[in-house]
Amino acid sequence: MEASAVTWAILGLIRQRPMSGYDLKRAVDRTIRHFWAASYGQIYPELRRLEDAGWIEGADAANGGRSRRLYRLTDAGRVALEDWLHGHETRLELRDESLLRLFFADALPPEEALGLLAARREGYRMMLAYLRGLDDGTGPDPPFVDVVYRWGLDHCEWGIEWCDRQERRLRQSS
Amino acid sequence: MEASAVTWAILGLIRQRPMSGYDLKRAVDRTIRHFWAASYGQIYPELRRLEDAGWIEGADAANGGRSRRLYRLTDAGRVALEDWLHGHETRLELRDESLLRLFFADALPPEEALGLLAARREGYRMMLAYLRGLDDGTGPDPPFVDVVYRWGLDHCEWGIEWCDRQERRLRQSS
DNA sequence: TAGTGCATGTAATGCGTTACATGATTTC
DNA sequence: GAAATCATGTAACGCATTACATGCACTA
């Protein structure tokens, strides 16, 4: 089984409870999407591959005339997931168009360049609002789910302050 | 001209001085790579497209028997770059395998789960060392180039402290 | 003279999104 | 009965990396 990015997201999520492809997409969007997105075009083919490999098992769970296929983790899948969890790789890939603009902002008049810093701050604000909106108040999450959620909030708050600091610094030094 | 991700990186970099494809790859790796990577497979075809569109102009600059083609920004290219710089979009795409692991770490025994936090901290440390290594001490950078470099450093330092804080918090609450 | 760096490029492959097609069920 | 939601899936496309091929020039 050739594991790829989306493999672990799926295994990890259906470990909590059996899910359909549709469920998975929603779970991804509600939880890990801000640092790891996944689309139907990845999820459905990956479910096939995972079932072929014996890491998950699908069962028909039609709801009246509405077809539905629920997948659950097999023992082999559980082992694979735990193996991956023990990995300690930490390469992080960032793609941040706002930083790219900022990097070239010296080509703009100073006031407009500072505007890009303000725009970045606004981006963090919107992300923060989005993350706060995810909190549906349904009781306490497991500790590490909570840690990752906090990371999102803390990261945005840090980013907002960072933009403020830099704007002040640049205004003073000019 | 259908502009894509790599378009702006190239235009922005050759705005500073004319460059070859090879130069561009090196410039990308030395400056923006930690938040916006680009490979030869993107750069060379994109140079063609940009020249066809009239945003850059290539000139032969062979070095003895070693062929070399230097590209410079045209007026049209300068205008296109500045238009893009005025944009205020700020969607940031993150892909962070370490956060994904952390999110599922509740499946591990507590001590091992905490190990993932330590591993993340180590990742920030390595990135920080990498960024510090980029500073070749060649005098002051333009203000916004410097701002983005600082962002990298500050972000790593924040990340290290964040991991520390979370580790302490989780150890206390358990 | 062997290794490294300069320099250009392409082909194969993989990753991921978008847009579309289809149809049932629930809710207003 | 219209609209939203549940549910599955694929085809086309675009973005990006990796690996390879080629050859010159410098330096140890």
C-alpha cells in the first residue's frame, strides 16, 4: 500500500467512528482543513485503495433508497496508522501569497506597502473568526485535538500582533 | 497571459536585476523558498510564457562556450507586477504533516504523544537554524525583504515557545 | 583528471482542485 | 413543490516535483 498525504487523514478520522466518504469530507472541513485540506476527488479513490489494501472495510448502510457505504478501520489499518504516528518527520510546506507580496513590497510607495501588512493582519483576523466559528460547544475534545485547535487560534493571534509590531517599527524608522 | 503562482515570484525577482533560469532557481532557494518553493520544471517553461506575453525579454549572454540567457523585466511586466502587488488577497494554504500527527496523537500513550510535541519543536529549531544560515551578512536588505526574513525567524521562535507551553500545560493537567 | 558548479531543458509522474453528473430525502 | 442536504463518483485540468539528459568551465 503506497501511502500518501490523504491516507493518514482518512485512517485517523475513521478511527474515531465509521464514516462514509461524505462524512469524511465534512469531518475534514470541520477539523483539519486549515492545515490539511482534502477534496472528494482525493477521498473517494483513496477509500477504494484503502479497502483493497485491507486497511479499512466498507459495509453497505443504505438509508432507504439513498445508498451509503460506511467504512471502518481494520486491525491492519490500526497498525499502519500507529506506525505513521510514531514517525517524527516535521517538514512543513508553506504557501503564502501574502508573504510573497510583502517580500516584493519595496517596489510600492511606503504607504501602500504598509497597507499590505494591514491586509495580512486582516487575513489572520478572518482566519481567527473562521476558527472560532468551528467551535460548536459540543463538550471537551480529546487533549491533542484541543491542542491543535489552540494552535490555530494562538497562531492567528500571534500573527495579528506580529503585523502590528512590524507596522509600528517601520513607521518609526522611516 | 494566464498568471499563476510562479509568475509573480519570477517577475518580482528579475525586477531586482536580470537573471537566468538558473539564477532564478538559486534566488528562490535563498530567499522565498520557506514559504514559496519553485522548481526548474516550473521556472523554465514559465520564462517562455512570460517572454511570449511580453512581460520579460531574454537576451543571449553566453559565457564562452557556456550558453546563458538573461531575462529582464519589460515595462508591461513592471505594470503587471505592480497590479498584482496592489491585490489584497490573503488566503494562506498550509500543509503541515506534524500538525496532522498531533491531531491524531490521542491514539498514542501519553508519553509518546508528548514526544510528538517535542518533535515539532525540533522541526522549528531546524527551520530556525536553516533561516539563520541564509543570512550571509551582505549588508542591509530592503525594508520589506527584511520584514519577511524576520517573519521566518519570529515565527520559528514563537513555535518553539508554543510547543514548550503546551508540553508543560499537558504535563500539569495529567 | 575528477569533481563541483554553471547552465538549460524535458518527460514522467503524482498531487489536488474544480466542475460536473446523478439521484434520493428532508425541510420549509 | 422548491430548496437544501445527503450521497457517490469521475473527467479534465492545473500545479509541482523528481529524475533524467546534456555539456561547458573551473579548481584541487
